[in-house]
Amino acid sequence: MAKAGSTNLKQVYGYAEPVRKHGLVFMDTPGYDVVSVTGMTAGGANLICFTTGRGTPCGFKPAPTIKLASNTPMFRRMRDDMDINCGKIIDGTSGVQELGEEIFQTLLDVASGAATCSEEFGFGDVEFVPWPMGAVM
């Protein structure tokens, strides 16, 4: 929720529940990235913006995933799999408004058919993992 900014929360959904509201919504998913994004995709997401600080090397097919690196050192280490360096804000080389416009343009480009870095790199073929509900042994 800390990454959501200041807009109002419109709805909370259960895992993989179809999302019907427009605006900021929240889905109850586990912290495990692959299972979390699987639930969002099952709920109807068809384009993912995934923030990462450590560089999760996942592509999350079947939804194209734009990887947003939170820091420049990791972005440089994983350049082949990161789409946007959000660390530029901390580095002082970009402002929030400017980076927001870059993210928005990238969303439009990917929604129009441009490949993400993960797609070009070939990540994501085996990353669709449903969350087993209840006790797991």
C-alpha cells in the first residue's frame, strides 16, 4: 500500500477475484512475487508494472511485465531485464513528474505491442503459480 501514493483506494479483492472497479484497487495476495502476480493475472490484469529493489528475475507470462527498478546500481547490474530505472529520482537525475511520464509512455508502448525487457530476454514461461488455499503440507 505504501507504493500506492495518495489516491483513494476504490476496492479490495480476494485472491484471483475478477477486478471490476476502475482506479486503485488492492488484491489480497501472498508476498511471493510469482504467486501474487498469478492472482492478479487471474483477476484480469493484462499488463503488469512490477517494482523491484533486488531485481526479481521473472517475466510473469501471460501478462507483459514492465520492470521498474527502484535503484540505479541494481538497474545497471540487471539492465537486460529492467525496463525503467526509477532510481534516477534518488540520484537526482530525474523528477517524479518526468519519470511518471516515462512510465506512462512505456505502458502505452507495451499495450500497443512493444516487447518488455523480460519478453525479449525470454523470462516468464514457467511463472504462473496459483496460491494453494488452506494448509499446505
